[in-house]
Amino acid sequence: MSTAEPATPGQHPTRRRDSRSTQSVWLRAEPARPRRALPLTVERIVAAAVALLDEHGIEGLTMRRLAQQLDVTSTALYWHVKTKDDVLDLAVDRIFGDVPVPEPSDDWIDDIRSLARAWRAAMLCHPWTPSLVGRPMLGPNVLARTEFLQAALVRGGLDGLQLAVATRMLANYVIGAALTEATWHQTADPQARAAARNQIAALSDAYPTLNASGHLDHSRWNDDVLFEEGLNGILRATRRNDAARG
């Protein structure tokens, strides 16, 4: 999971940093709030933001709409969060909190597999999240799960560059798979999927390998099967690299 190094290339193209504050919400020291501010809390703001993001997506979340959802003024909202980016960072970390952290077992490979499956599932439940994991993520939920991932890899014998590479490779795979699936599910209905596959078949002379391999044929291998086999391949490679180093 992405921490000080981004796990996926680039920031979502629609996100713009607010000129008032370019520093991450996780790196700013927040001033003490007077007791009168208690009715509105960061936790309430984040819960409302997640609900709006689930319903309307990233573009549908505005600070004005968020304030209306909470039945407060925009001024009251800005008392707790400075920018929309703050809200998005807090919301992503909230979703990572839905990913269970397994108890470490004797099999570090199984531990990583359990984490990766739950991580993908959480992002697919909230399909706006994968495209937001392109900046350093320093929230406590992200860091706790990244710590678990790296600790499992260390138990597998990795360190140094190999540890960094394996962390990046696994993070990129899980986030990339979730992003691809979420985008496809949002933009393509079953008829569109069938039409895409039919197009490959109709152009089989130009693309014989794609046609023979069942490219875009969801009925042949669904997303769950492809994810599991891809994850298994990465973990086998990780195990082999560790054995070679030994």
C-alpha cells in the first residue's frame, strides 16, 4: 500500500490542489478546537463524504454539497478541514480502515494473499478510491496495513531493494486491478462487454492471439479468477527471488 512512495502513477487528472494549503492533511499540526465545535467532528465529515463519494463520485463531491449534507455552513466545515483534498485523503484512509489486518501466521504468503484480497474488495465497494491512491498516503489505516504487508515480506526473507520492489509490485497490482475493474463496471454494461468481445472475434485475422486467448471474454475467465491467478504469480515470483537470494 502506498506510503512515502506513490503506488500508482500520477494523481487523478481531475484533482487540483487548493492553493491555500498544499501540505498533506497528515502533516499539518491542527490547532486546538474550542468546545463549541463539538457537534461537528472530523468523523462526521468523513462519514458524510464517503456517502457522497459512493453516490456521486469524486466530481460530485464539493465542499458546498458536503456542508449541505451535514446541515452546516461552509464556514463550520472549513473549521475542521481546509480543502477538498483534505476530505478525500481522510475518506481514502477511512476506506482502508475497512480492510481487516490479519493475525500474522506461519505462512507469510497466505498473510499477504488475505490482505490483498480484502484490500481489493474494499476498493471495489467504493470504486472512487483506487484513482486517489496516487499521492503519498500517511493516514493511520494506510500505514498500519502497509506495515503488515512489509512485515510479512520481511518474514519471507526480503529486505533492502527487494523489499521495496515487492511492496511496490504488490501495491501496484492490487490498486491497478481494482481501478481497471471499477472503471469497467462503471462504464460498460453486459451488452457492451459482449460487443467488445465480438469485435475481437470479428477481427480475428488481425488479432489471432487475442481472439484465441479469450481477450475481453468475461465468460471465460472472470475478474476474480484473473485477480487470484495474477496475485499467485506475483507471490510465486517473490518466493523464488527470496530462494535465489538465499
